Amino acid sequence: MVMATALAACGGGGGGSESDDPEATGPKAPGTIPELTDEPITLSFIWFEWPPAQALEDFANSEYAKERPNVTIEVNTVPNANWHDAMFTQFAARQTDFDIAILDSQHIGEAVTNGNILDLTDFVDENIEVDAYDPYLLAAYGQYPQAETGQRDEDASLYGLPLLGDTWTMIYRKDLIGDEPPQTWDEMIDAAAQCQEENPGVSGLAFHQSNGSDAAAVTYNTVNGVYGGNLWNAGDRQIEGIINDDAGQKAMDVLVNEMKPLTAPGSGNWFIDEVNAAVGQGKACIAFQWIAASGGLLDPEQSTLGETRDEILDKLGFATLPSQETDLVPLGGMGMHISAYAADENQAEALNFMRWFEQADVQKKWAAAGGVPARTDALESPEFLDAAPFNQVYADSVSRMRDMWNVPVYAQLIDIENTNVNAALNGAKDPKQALDDIAAEQQEVLDSGSGGGL
């Protein structure tokens, strides 16, 4: 396991930028993949601990080996809360023991402005069918700068390619609330409250509340979006007065005063595993979960809802998120990015892996193996849509996605929001005060001059 404080003993090739200029953009990958080695080589990824990480390692070692039998794929993982620091501590030392960093979409700005990852624009132009993707997904997982989240700018550079798409699905107990899922957020809250009242020991809702990673912030941002709020004005770099306007305050009130009372005692630090456990143990009427993290819910060994997958699906339904004032859903997923400090031969292999991985037939195989592809033809394929009951939810949600702030100081902004939302959910801070504090503290970060360009 790669620890957050570890520094690599290898790497340092590939002509990585040694500049301390905060606007440095790192070296450019060539349009043509350099000659690959025939010697045994290990291609190393870094990600966080969750089922897709093992799925990627197994899939790549099975399928990529058919093309490159001398290559071993290793997907090294760290706890989710340590994920950012595990990568950027090594980036700061300009040595990495990984070749491919799997970055959250919001990490890209920090990595680009510090020169940590390769500019893949020429490589993409020569090797990737960009028209095969929804422009939003190419922008979200690779483009920088992003003047407006999710808008593809063909003049902007690309620093990554999609690895895993994702968004939230609403999971609901068909046997407790009925076959038809709630259509609005207000209806969902009412259904959860009624279900909780009618089923002692079962909580109306289960959702992410933890102060770790981006858990509590994504939950607030999702509610903010469906009630018509905005996180900021990107063009004016304005947060204060936007996130905490009337719509933002309404969203915080709904989250803390209407949704939180429907959750289980002690759920104030729940994240992915705890929500899955509540659903699998039959302790939640309605839950929200990342689609890529939902596969275990269908495993009878991890569930008390049935002895077979079909028995579980008699009780569980999966639907797109309800709408309210808008129909926005959170963008999840991650892209692949090549370390500027990887050895030359590893950078070449990483480029070849990306070219291979983004092909239509490979994307469909990845979908069948449990991945969430980004190519439109793979998203619409039977290999994906028939693989799991929540995959159609993802396909239906792509056009509704909204991301956060794609700026170099994302890590500071998310920490401010997580801390305050978690405090409001746990009763440690008044909800309105928490939101006003988020707005003021985030604005101060942007105004400090450390925010980098958009």
C-alpha cells in the first residue's frame, strides 16, 4: 500500500518539469506512442480503496495482457481520505512510485498548474476518437482550464482520459414504499418519513455525511443543485452570496432539518461502506450511493435481503435522483493521468494502455467486468446496460451532471465545505452559520491569490 507520506524511490524519468512556477503545465506527451519495451515492465496506478480498484487490476491483467504479455498492472490503493495527499505528496517531491494517477475531476487543476502530469492533447488528437464521447465527460475528466464546468473547449488542453464514470443512484425498498420511485425530492422525503414510521428499526434515509474525502460536501451540493442553488459564479470567481443565497439556505435547511432526522443514530460520519451496510442489512428505506460502489448490494453474501440476486432485486429498486427545482445530479468518476516523473518507458506504456483502454470493444468488455465506461457506444451497449440494474440509471444521468470547482485550490475548498456541512449535520454548528462560514472561508481562499487561473 502506498502511504500518504511515502516518497518514491524510483521514477524521475520522462523529462518531468522541475520548475516551481505555479503556472507550469508540465511536459507534453507525443502524438505518436514511443517504441515500447519488450522487457518485463510493471505499470503502476494509484487509486483509493473500493471495489472498482480491484476490478481494474483484474480486468487489465486479463485483457491488456493479450496485447502486451510482458506488462503487469498494479493498482495500489490508499484509504479514500488519504487519496489526494498520497498523490500530491509525491508530486511535490517530483518523484512518484506510480505511473498513472487516477484523479478526481477537481484534482486536475492542481496537478496541471504544478506541472505534475503530462499534457495529452497531441496524443488524444492522434489516437482517441473524441467524437465517441459526450463532450461533458471529456471535459470533466481531462480538460484544463475549465471556464465553465462541463463545457468542452476544443482549444483547451487535455491532461487525462476517462477511466470510470459515476453518479449517484437512489436505492429504494420496493417492498416497503412501492415499485414506483418518488419523482421529486419533496416526495422522496415524505416517502422516507412514512416508511420509517411504518417500519420500526428501519431508517427513512441513508446518505453520506462524513467529514472525510468529499462525502458531506457532495451530499450538500446535490441538495443545493436540486433546489436550484449554485456553488459559485465561475466567471466572477464569486462564492460568497451565491452558495449561501436563498436557494442555498433552503437546501441546507432541507438537508439538516428534514433529511438528517430520517437517518440512523450515529450516522453522522457515514460514507460509502456504511450506507451499503445499512442497505444490505435492510436498515434503510431509501439510500443514495455512487453507482460504481453499488455492486456489492446484489451479492447475497453481503446482504440479508435475499439468498439470491433475484430475491434481493425483488426488494431493491434503483432509480435516477428525484428532481425538484432542477434535475441536476452529481458528477462522479475519475480519469487517468500520466505522472510527469514516471520513467520514459513507463510513460510510453501508459500512453499505449490509454489508447487500448479507450477503444470501443475494450470499453464494452470493461462494462461487462463491472466498470462504468464513458464512450457513448459502450454506455448504450447491452454489455453495459444488462450488466447491472443501476447501469441504466447512469446512462440516463449523464446529461444531468454537475461538477464542483475545477481550480487548483479544490482541496482547500472541499475541506472547508466538508468540515462545516458535517458540523451542521452533527449538531455542532447552526446550519445557516455553517453555510455562511463556508461562503466566507471559500471566498477568502479564492481571493488570496492562491487559486490559480481558470
